[in-house]
Amino acid sequence: MSASPVVLVTNVLHYVGPGAVARLQRDGARLAVHDRSFAEPAARQAYAAAHPEITALAEQAPTALVAAALAGHGRLDAVVSNDDHPAVRAPLEAVDLDTFRAGLEAMLVQPFALAQAAVPAMKRQGGGRIILVTSAAPLRGLANYGMYAAARGGANALALTLAKELAPHNILVNAVAPNYVENPSYFPPALLADPAARAKMEKNIPLRRLGKPEEVGALIAFLAIGDCGFITGHVVPVAGGWA
């Protein structure tokens, strides 16, 4: 790992992106970041103005993202695939297959493609790290969320499999699997502001509180740039004891 490692983070404004970026910055990483909104120049420029030390990328396709990060920084030490998609609640017989396919594309195909794009550069430089941000939901199962759990479970399995495939190249692959972590993608502010709704959620969590994005960010930073060169092939839940 270089003295100032370069990390690419996707969907930086969503899910646990803000918490991951804050911790990675604190720990000395150089960051190139993607967001769906950055396809619009105004959104990208606004983020760049607020974070002048971070490279905000316009590219959206995984191969173009990796190429842009390499062009800007010369190397790529870690990739954090922070993918979110609506957790649609539906019993099996009511599932819309097009909705299911869209979830698979966002939560399984995209991280696969990002890893595929990043690995050649990591092999050339002698190593790297890939972190898939997934979910703890498939670790226990979640009734009526078959689409979401199946896609996230596929990403968890992908991390375990790629870890074995890429270990001979010194590329570490792990999955960070949150649940019940405050974030606007899955817990809108209006929901969190409702005392009854919050109490109902917290009742399910052994620690009796929701997690913070910064807590997930700390684990992501450890796996991405920390002193953990012998840790690969793990799905690590961050769920307050729920999983």
C-alpha cells in the first residue's frame, strides 16, 4: 500500500458514501469519487467546490471510472463499490420481474463490472483491495424482501469468490454488510424523526440503536487502506448484533 493510497468510491452521496469518504480522508487517502448525479456538470461542480481535495468524476460506466481515476492519480489502490437501490417490499407472487432485474443490475452486475474494470491495474501494480458495500439482510433472510436479499446475497457471494480468485495477485476482497444504519437511501429523515417508527426499528437491534454511517466508514477505511494485508474473503455485518 502506497503512502497516500488512491481510493475510488462510488455513489458517494448515497448509502454509506459520506461516512466512508470522511474516514478515508481522515486516514490519508487520495480520493476519486463517483455519483449518479455527477453526470450533470452542476452537481459535479458543486461537490468539487465543497470538497476541493477530492476528484469528482463525471464518468458513469465502470471502465470509464477506473480509467479516469488512473489518469488522475496514476494508480488505484482500492475500490469501494457503494451501491444502493430501493429495498422494494413485495411478497413473492407480487414481485415484478423487471423491478427484480433492475435491482440485480444495480446491486450485483455493477459491482461485478467495477471489480472487473479495476483488477487489471491492480494486478499490474502488484496488489489492491476491493470492498463491496452490501447488506446484512441476506445473512438472516428478510420476509417479503426477496428481490433485495437475493441481489445483496449475490454480492456477498461474489466477494467470497473473488477473494479466492484474486488472492494470488495480492488483491484483497471483502464485503461490508450494513443493516439498520442511518442513511438517506434507506432511512429517510422523516422516518427517523418519527419516534414510534424509530422505536419499532430499534426494538429489532440488540444494541437498541441505529448505527451511524461513520461507523461503517471506519470499517471500510480499515479494509481499504488499513494494516490488514492478511484479511480477505469476509462478509462483515455492521448491524448492531442483528446479524
